[in-house]
Amino acid sequence: MTFSAKTEYGLVALIELAAVEAQGTPLQVGEICRRQQIPDRYLEQLLTSLRKAGILSSVRGPRGGFRLARAPGEITVAEVITCLERGSQPERQGDRSSAAFGAVTSLARQLEQERSRLLNATTLQQLLEERDAREQPQQMFYI
């Protein structure tokens, strides 16, 4: 199961914001777009949704931009997904009352419970730390 483009872009933008959190200065949409090759109008919409949900705050003016409203360790991936994917569940068609549909529904429920557990346990801080670890140059060993 993968993330939607909306969630993926939102999480990547939040990782960028978490990386500059210690500096206390806001990050502009254009800078995030440049760093991550995300379409700017699309990112603006996502960041506005995250601001309305209380995950981000915005600063107006020429040196304005966005910053995290809370510490990265306090923002869960589940919270971000809930904000960005609100109302985007596909509607099911037809009769789903057979035993086979019941078995599939039960599996989907279990999968969603495990997914929810993992996403609620994962914070933006953890994603930032993983990103930083991946950016470290790999040591080369010569024989």
C-alpha cells in the first residue's frame, strides 16, 4: 500500500520544514518546490490545508513562509494523512454481503488497524532522522 501523491508531497514538504525548525525561520513554498521538484500551486494548497489543521503556521511578508506549529516529534504521520486525505475514500458499488466480501473486508480492517498503529507511532522527527541517515555518504572500502 502506497501513499497518494498528495500525502507524499505533504510529508516531503513537512520533512523540509522540520529540517529548518531549529533555525526558527519560515521556509517559503518556492524553496521547498525547488528542493523537491514539487509543483508550487499544488504545494501551496497542501500547506494551506496543513495550516488550517494546526500542523503549520504561516508568516506573511517578503521573508514569510511556513513553519511547523509544533515540534517535529509531536506531529504524527497519521495526523498528516487525516488532514490531507479527508474525504477522498472511494465509494464502493454493488452488493457486498457475501461471505467472500466479508473475508476481504475483515482482512482490510486488520490491515487498516496495523497501518493506523504504525502511522500513529511514526513522527515527523523520525522521518527527518531517517532522511538525514540516508543523506550520509556511504563509506567505500577498497581491497
